[in-house]
Amino acid sequence: MISFGPAGPFFGKYRDQETINWNNGNHYVVVRDGRVYDAFTPKGGESIAEYKAKREYGDIINFGF
């Protein structure tokens, strides 16, 4: 499980939805075999590139590898 924080005070848009009320400071995902899984991804997950592309600040997400 990997945790990452927001780019600023909030996470920015995710899947074209505001996240201003997601003020928890961290988001948790599972990365396995190059696929990212969280509560919002499809059952089969998404590639890292697909996952980052759906976040307003996806370019700064660092999964640590």
C-alpha cells in the first residue's frame, strides 16, 4: 500500500470532480504488477499512466519506485 499527499492544501480534481472536501491529507492506493488500485479505479485497476492522467496534479505523484 502506498500513501501520497496533495499537491497543496487539496488534491485537485480527480476524474473531473472537485476534491476540496477530501481534506484527509493522504490518499492510499495499491500498486501491483504496474497497475494502480484504489476505491475509485475499475476492478482491474489502471496502469500508472492512466491513473496519473485522471488527476489534476498527477504529474507530481511519486509511487517511490
